[in-house]
Amino acid sequence: MLSGLVLGFIDPRFSHFLMNYLETALIFMLLLIFLKIDLLEIIESMKNLRQMFFISFMTLLVVPILIYFALGLFAPTLAIGMLLLTAMPSGIGAPALADLLKGNVELSMSLTIFTSFLAPLSVPLLFFLLAGEQVLIDPLKLFEKLAILVFLPMIVSQILKRFVPTLIEQTIPYYSGINVLVFFFFVYATIGSQRHLLLEDPLSIIWQLLIMYLVYLFLHISGYWIGYRKAPEDRISIVLSNAYQNNGMAIVLAAAFFDPAILILMILSEFPWNTMPAMYAWFLKRKQRVKT
């Protein structure tokens, strides 16, 4: 991420060309991720549907609505951007974070898949109800785009697993490295294409980053209360599911449907997404020490 950020600022000459392939890059990254997991096994593990619907309802609808109205009082553009970001399904990276922080990995993966299934319906609904007058978006086109981003790599991964399982088993060790490289170009393209706007008003960027860190802090706190009565490992996974959305998907949607100001906000989300897990890990260790 950092190398993509730096190169995007230093030499953005290829960024506008690569912006044309953001959607393809995200679909490819998700395809490699879905190839690494047993999707049918995860779906079968979703035994407590009431719990899954409750957590998804809170993370996909209630929390984004609260953030939207709170920010809308003084920063309408920021409110729209945070609505888009917080309405995204849980990021594929959330289960990996759950594993590192000793959360319930199975629950985290189940929430990622479950919220991904629901997002093509919940995201257009939110924008239709809350921001229809401020953002001219066709809800059906937004649904179509989300459905392609979520379901196309999911379906293709299952077909490939069925017909070329040996090839997938042999190449799985390389998928993470390939995704890191693709993500580098992803960040480079988005930063480079908006470099002039980022340098135009650095104080505004700093202010937006501060607000974004506060939003991510709220996402951690609200996730804690959503899972308040759950076991500690389940609560960790719920916090991560609520706080670490699929911001790559948000970047693609921002590039397709929104103005550059919203796209910049989605790019800036990379900073808290990549730094706050360490803060949350410190909080969990400190809490454990207090208990012992």
C-alpha cells in the first residue's frame, strides 16, 4: 500500500490507464480469495440465521445510517462518502485479522460471505432512501455493479474448483503474493489519478483523515456493543466485521458512480484500515492484562 501511495505521487503517468481496469482487478483479487476458501463449508456453518441477520442488519444498515446523519450535520460530502464506505460488506481481510487477534475465524468468514450476499440489496436501498436527492445514482445500476463484483468471482471460483482442482491446489500458495502485487497497482492507480486534488489542499486531506479515524473508532465501539453479550472471541470477530469493510469495492463504486471527492475519501480509508488493527490488538492485550 505504501509503495503504491509513494509511486502514485512521484510518477502517476500510468495511473489513468490503470483506472480503466479497477473493476477487473477487484474481481480478480476476489476470485483468488474465493479459490482459497471452501465456500460451501462456510455457508453450511451459518447455523444461527437469526444471529447472522441481526449482526448484518446492524452493520449494513443501522451503523451506516447513524454515521451518515451525524456527519451530515456539518459535512454533507463526507457523510455521503462514509455512507458508501460503511455500507460495504465485511472485507475479506477481516477473517485474517480475526485469526491474528484470536477471534472466531469461522464466524468472521461467515459474516463476510453473508454480508457480501446482502450488499447488492442493502447498498442501493440505503442510497435510495437517504441520499437520493444529493447523489444521482440509479439504484438498479448500483445493484447490477455490486452483483457482478460479488457473485461473478464467487461463481467462477466454484466452477474452477470443480473442473481444475489439481491446478488450483498447486497454485494456491502463490495467490496471496499475486493479490499483494495487484493491490499495489490498485493503490497506485487510484492515488496517481487523484494526485493533483490531493496536493491541491493538503490541510483538507488531513482534516478528512482525522474525521475518518474517528469514524473507524466509532465502528470499533459500535461493533463491541453489537456483540456485547457474545463470547469474547465472537465479539472480536463482530468488531472486525463491523470496522473493516471491503474498501476496495468502495473504491471501485466511487470511481464508477461518484465524483472525485468521494473517490479520494475511499482512498484515504486505506490509512485507518491498515493501521487501526494494531491499535485494536494493543487494546485487547491491555484489557487481558487488567483481567489477569
